[in-house]
Amino acid sequence: MSQEQPRKPEDQKEAVTYGDVFPGVQGGELADKVVAPKDAAIMQAAENAVLGKTIKGGAAATLQAAVTQNEKAGVVGPDDMNANIVTGDEGVSVKEADLPGRRIITESIAGQGSDSNTRNVDHEKQRKIYELVEAVGQYSQRAPLAAPNTIQAGGAGGQITIGEALEATAMTAGQKPVEWSDAAAIQAAEVRATGRTNIVPGGVAAAAQSAATLNARATKDEEKTKLADILADATSKLPADKPATRRDAEGVTGAEMRNDPFLTTYPTGVAASVAAAARLNQTNSNEMPK
């Protein structure tokens, strides 16, 4: 069925359509079209060409999730596509515009976009987190505070906050199941970021403690909550945040070590990220013009 509109099932409720995943296309030509595998592949290729990667929560990821459901339901085949829609005159479009402090990404298919396709990205925050992830990889070891100071800062930009260090951990150690040592380090980080001695209800520390408790009872790793599940949006869960300092790093490292059975820290975990942030902040401060 390649180059044709995907077949529709007898029970239309099983098929995921563009109208289901992108409410903004309701009433348009796309609304009742079943999302097909090659539609998602073409959108992914367009994102990679313009943005250099597939963006989390973007159109390609959304379409792929719909395709997975449609394939499980048996309503589309691997070669199906909406040829007239996806490869027509207007086809797939991915555009970006840089504005002060953010980047606007707009995606559309056959000239029809969706509110969920327009995303505001804090470009400066992303830069700092990726810089931090790279730094953690440069000296990840059991005693991060004792590591040689070999990290070179990418510039004298804004200071990296504790919340951003936690989000970086979701990238450097995201698939690590949450343990008591991680929960203790996250709690120490939250306390230092917010200045509060109590755990924030619904915050990252509360979520980490709950995850550690449940993980201790789980028998399979795939059933366990991972650090990425807790820390992916850490900054949005902190009522306050602050740049990471060496004293913050020492406090977080101490908490992680005290709650680890071997009195060590995870090489690319919470303590390592906060320590890397503190080092980068110190380096950036030293490089700032006096």
C-alpha cells in the first residue's frame, strides 16, 4: 500500500488519526487521516535536517507514538503513507526562529500546524545543561570533588543552577534506578536550592524518596523508577533555585556517600553533576572581567 492513504479499519475507533493527536487540525483535510509509518519517518527526517535532532514532544515523536498504536492495532502496514498529504505541494515543514532567550519551532504538515507543534525552548538553559553534561563526562569518578580541575568552561555565560544540575543528571545517569543514596542527594540538593529545611510537597525530593521506597521492593529493573523519571523537569518542580557552589557540592556529595552501602558516589550521578556545576561556575567567575 505504499504511496497510498493507509487502509482504514472497520472499527474506526482503533485508528489514531491526525485529529486525535493534533487538535489544531480539526476541520481540516488532515483530521480524519490515519497516521502512517512513513508520515512519521518523513517528519523525523525534516526535524533532523533543520534542528539536527528529533525534538522531545515534537511532531515526529507524536506521530511515531501514534504509528506504534496503529501498528499494534493492525490498521497500518510498514510501507503505508499519506502520499498526497505528506509529499504534496506544501508537504512537511519545520521552521525555527531565534528570539532573545528562547527559540520558536513551528512544524506543519500540508500547511496545517498544531498548537502542540509550537514550542518555546529556553536556549540558554539548554546550552548550560549540555555544557554541564559534557563536563560530568570529563571527570566522572568515585570522588568527584577530588577530581583534577581540568574542565574548561565554554564561556562566561550565566551560572548553572542546582536545578539545572539535577536536570543534567537525567541525561548523564537517567537510566539508573533511584536508590536511597540518590534520594538523599536529591533532597540535599533541593534543600540547598530552595533554602527550606523541609521537603517540598510534590517536589523532586519527595518523588525521589517515594521512588527509592518502591524500587527497594521491586524485583526487576524494568519495574523500577529511573532518575530520568524524577529529574527530567527538576527546575520546574523547585519553588526556588540558585547557582551551584562548592559548598553545595560538598553537602550533596556527603549526603549521597552517607547513604551508599560502599560510601561512594555514582560516577555520573547527582553529586557528580552538582560538583561539575560548581566547578564550571567557579571557572566562569574567574574568567569574568574584573
